[in-house]
Amino acid sequence: MVHIKRVLVLYVGGTIGMKKNYKGVLCPTPNAFFNEVKSHPEMHDSYWVNENPDKLLEANELALPRNYDPQQITYQIVEYSPLLDSSNMTCKDWIRLASDIEYYYNSYDGFIILHGTDTLGYTAAALSFMFEGLQKPVIVTGSQIPIYESRSDAKDNFTKSLVIAGSFDIPEVCVFFANKLFRGNRVTKINTDMLDAFDSPNYHSLVDVGISFKMYEHYIKKVDYNQSFTAYTNLNPNVAVLYFFPTINAEMLESFLRTSVEGVVIQSFGTGNIPSERKDILKVLKEAINRNTLIVNITQCARGTVISSYESGKVLDEIGIVSGKDMTVEAALTKLAYVLGLQELTFMQKVMLMKTNLRGEMTP
């Protein structure tokens, strides 16, 4: 007997479903993606659907060809309106995604979010913190070339994400791109013009796809069936990123920190260093902390972690700046938005949460 696994696909927007407009530039194209997917026999088994209409939940449900797999994966595509270029994503869009997955959570075995690549890493990281008690895979994916093009990575990324979401017990928010499944709060976009647009510089991939699907169970979180699933949606958007540079001065820094910002991610030099001899800069940072501005320090380097090996890094610990260890900027920023949204906590409790590995975002 064939076991049916159901996957919900939330189509947010992005290059994967874009077409060129009259100006010759790519833009979101509403009400076209579903029919395009349905027309590809490698993405939809119309024969199985016609033979098994009683096994479908919805009239517009699609079926992935089985290819001798023990289970049949069916999926429904929910298209957002308006479709978004991912550079336009905000906290409100993360909240909508989290709320939709919470609403449909008990009706599906896995979830896929089709998303533009520019801010895909931020969305995946944000959702990882917003979901507590997650027991099913949530995979964020997209493509570098639209699905309508004859040469595209869209079908590969989408179909393999469907297989993983419907076949694997991975209770995490993940990113799938170019034959690799990554932990969602560990990825960053590294390339604008290659198909392997994303990397996880400080954490191993969860699944590698070749002829077969190779899952690295050691790196995947274990399912906790004792915790019920909830989506926490009270994010604080007053967070920002400050990239340190040699010509920075105290006036610039103070102007930045005197805004409505409540949390700041500092991207410092090397292993977490700033100009320690600049007492004026340290004074501005300390004053911000005294005003309960939560400041987290991560490295500008793609790989590695913040450690207090040098005096110029140790001084940040001494004035109360939190070490972000090996977090990506995407993870650090969205974690701040999540932690600062926990209004029932004191400032020091929020500081302790920022130091704590909550969803596998940092190496303990």
C-alpha cells in the first residue's frame, strides 16, 4: 500500500517565478507558476492524480512522480499576493509566513517556502527562532534562473526540496540549494552568478544530494515529541547591523546608536576586534549599553568565530558587548529581533539568551 505524504508550498516570490517585462527586466509574475509546474511531467504525475482522485485533499493538489519511492508525495501551492522580490521582505512578511505554517501545521507532513535569494538567509534564520517545538521539515529554497527558462536550476531545487520535505524526518528550518540542504540559521549568500549561491561556512550540510540522498544524522536536531509546536510572532524590528571600518569615528557611531535602534550587531575585525585604543569609541558603545541597547559582536570573516585572544577584542567583553561566536549576520540580526520581542524578560535575561545556543545557530 502506498503511503501518501503531503507538503504545503508557500510561494512568496523571487527569481524562481519571474519573467521579463516589457523593459527586459525580471519581475514577479502572478497566476502563472502553478500551471508551469503542472506542465512538467517530472514535477507532476497527472496519471496518478487521475487514477486516485479520492486521495487528494484539494482540487489543485499536485503529485510528484514516485520513481519507485515507497511513498507518494503530493503538494499544494499557495501563491502569495502580491508576489515579492525578496529585497522587499520585512518582519511583517516573516510573521505572515510563520502564522501560515502554524495554521496549516497539522494538515501537512512538511513545508516549502519558495523565496528570492537576496534575503532568503534572513527569512530562514528568522523562522528558525520563531518556531518552537518544530517536528517537521520547513525548507526555504528558490533559484538563480527562473523556472520558465530552458536552462534553469529551479526544477532541481524545487523537486529535491519536495522529496526531502516529504520523506525525511528533519525537524528544522532548512535551506536547500544546489544539491545541499543546510541548517537555515547557518547559511549566507556567497554568490550572485553561480548556481551554488549559498554556503554554511561554520556548520556541516544536513543532506547532500547526488545519485542518492545522503543524510548526516549527527548534524540534525533530534525530534522532541514532548514539546508542542508554536509560532512566536512578536518580533522587534528595531535592530540593525554596523560594519566596522578603519575610518569610523565616535561621532558616526553615536549618531547611529542614538536612533530608535534597540539591538545592534557589530561586525568587527578578525576574531572580534575593534580599535581598542580609541577611548572615544569605547565610551560611545558603553553609553549605549547603559541605555539598554543590546549589542552583539560577530566577525566580518566568512568563517571562524569571535574569541577574546587579543586586547582589542577582550575590551568589548569588559564593557558588556555579547559575543556572537560564529553566528552569521543573518542569524545574529534575526535572533536579536526575536529576543528583544520577548517583552516579559528583563534586559539581562535577554543578554543571557543572546549568549545561549537556541536553535543550533552557534557552536556551543
